[in-house]
Amino acid sequence: MNHRRSPEPFLWMLFSSGGMVAALMVPILLFLFGLAFPLGLLSAPSHAHLYAVVHNPLTRLVLFGLCVLALFHWAHRFRYTLYDGLQLKRYAVPIVVLCYGGAVVGSVIAAGLLLTV
């Protein structure tokens, strides 16, 4: 008897971890780079300093994790918005392919950008 396991637990894990990481890190980054540095509330780091920080492999890994988890959080939330909110569950297969496929493509783009910086 061959039972195929559902990927739902893994997708829910990505959803919850993506929501937590995005909720903790994105507001801080938006405050720093969107308000504090441009308005002069904090002294902005030099280009050379930011360049050095972004070239650290640990920083790249953290930024990649943030991008991947946020994208999968979006994909799962959007999937269920289409299913339940718009009652489009009859289009389950294309919705799953487009949502999670978009998250995978975005993750590959993020990896490519972080590797070429």
C-alpha cells in the first residue's frame, strides 16, 4: 500500500516561518532605509560599509532566507485568498503552480542577485 504524503505541512511551515521573519525584519529594514537614514535621524552608513556588509556570506544567507520565506508566505496566503476569498478552488492546480512557481522563480532571482552583488 503506497500512500502519497501531502506537502501541506511543509507549506504551512514555510508560511508561518515566512510570516514571522517578514514581521520581524522587514519593518526594521524599512524604518532604517526608508525613514531614519533619508531623514537624517541616524547617520547613514557609507557605500563602502554597506558594500562590505552585503559581501559577507552570512549577510547574503540572511537576505536570501528573508526573500525565500517572504515569497513562500505570500504564495501560501495568496493561494488561500484565491481558494476561499474568491471561491476559485476549482482552479486548484493552476493556482498552486502559479503561486508556488512564482515563489520558486522569485527565490532563484534573489539567489542570482545576491550571488552577483
